[in-house]
Amino acid sequence: VKNYSIRFLADRNVKVEADRSMILQVIYNLVSNAVNYSGDDKFIGVEQSVFATEKDLKFVRISVTDHGEGIKKEDLALIWDRYYKVDTLHRRSVTGSGLGLSIVGRLLQLHSASYGVESAEGKGSCFWFELSIVNDLK
């Protein structure tokens, strides 16, 4: 992607049971969204981290972060809806149909995955999802 800085960090290799093409579509949509709404620094971070619950269930979290304008609190619940666009007057031309995040949500629901977004106006957004680990390949 021209003039963008995309950084990928992973703490280790893990194996999950998932539909590869669906999860690749999720990651593509989240990165594409981050490119469209990134800040002036044009930075996008993609991070993979592993964590365990109290019951020793292991999960991997994939997060995609941008330093853009962020999302207003009142809009956060709506971003997963079909055809919803947070900012139709964004200063760069934002391409897309408004379906990307609704597709992400639906594909992750099919995988029984947890997902969400953390956002602060003027600071950016972090979209994330979590999948159960089948095999930790440390």
C-alpha cells in the first residue's frame, strides 16, 4: 500500500481451527478499513498475541490498529451494521460499500469468535478478534 507503514508483530506461532479463506477475508477487511481511516502518519499495526483464561483455555487475539480520527461513542454500536459508514465526509476519499465490518462480524460469528473495537476520538481505533488455539507451537 503506497506510503503506508504496516507493522506486523507476533509473539509465537499457533494453530487454530478455522476456515482459512474466511479469516483471511476478515484480516483483509480490517486492514483495508484501517488504511481508509488511518491518520496522517498512515500507520497500521497488526498484532497477534496469545493469552490464557482462568480455565487454561488458550486464545489468540489478532488486532488491527490505526492512528486515525477514531469513532464517536454513539457510533460504536452501529459500525457492524450493513451499509453503515462512520464518516461519509472523511477528508481522504474512502472507498467501499459499507459492508466490510458487517462481513467481518458475520464471518467471526460463524467461527464463534469474540470480536470488538476500542476507539478514542482523535487517537484512532483498534479492531480485534479472538480464536481458540488448537495447538500452541511455541
